[in-house]
Amino acid sequence: MEEAASAHPQILEAAALALRLADSTEDIGCLVRLVDGGDVSADDVLAHLREALGAQRAPCRVVLTDEPLPRGGQDKLERPSVVARWDALPGVPRSLAGSWQDDGAGRR
């Protein structure tokens, strides 16, 4: 999923993380940083990922960030820090319990 997101010309980097859903299952969220001057919306990125991966493999939520994604040694994503960054975003819960809205394809 991160490769598919990074293939978009306006996406500089992306990180996927697990989201707990209201029915006790999990889905994927995606934290995305755009290239400088990038002007796509989170909905545009989600549409790109649904086209590239199919609706069942695409994330249920995309969040844009201006900050570089946390990286550790060998320039690998630092997953615990990515999760902490997501959790710290105002109004973007990691658990979607109580806010799940089906769009007819089983996705938010």
C-alpha cells in the first residue's frame, strides 16, 4: 500500500497503520506527506489507492501531514513513532469505533 501511494507524483512518502474498527476488526489507515506544492486532497489520494489496489485493499482513511514521517536507521519508517503521530492528530482517532460509515463498498 505504501508503494502504491508513493507512486502518485504528488506523494513524497506514506505510512500504513492498523485501525481498530467498531466491529472489533481492523482496517488500514494511511498517513501521507505530499511533495512541496502538492495540492491533492486526502479523498484524491484515497481514490488513487482504490484504483491502484482495489477497494478491498485500499485504506479506509487517508490523512495528510506536512511533517516528515519519522524514520530510524537505514531510513526505515519508525512504526511506533508513526502510530504516535497518528494518535496525536486532532480529530483523527486510531479507533474508528462509533464513527464507521459504510460507503456501500464496505469502506469508509
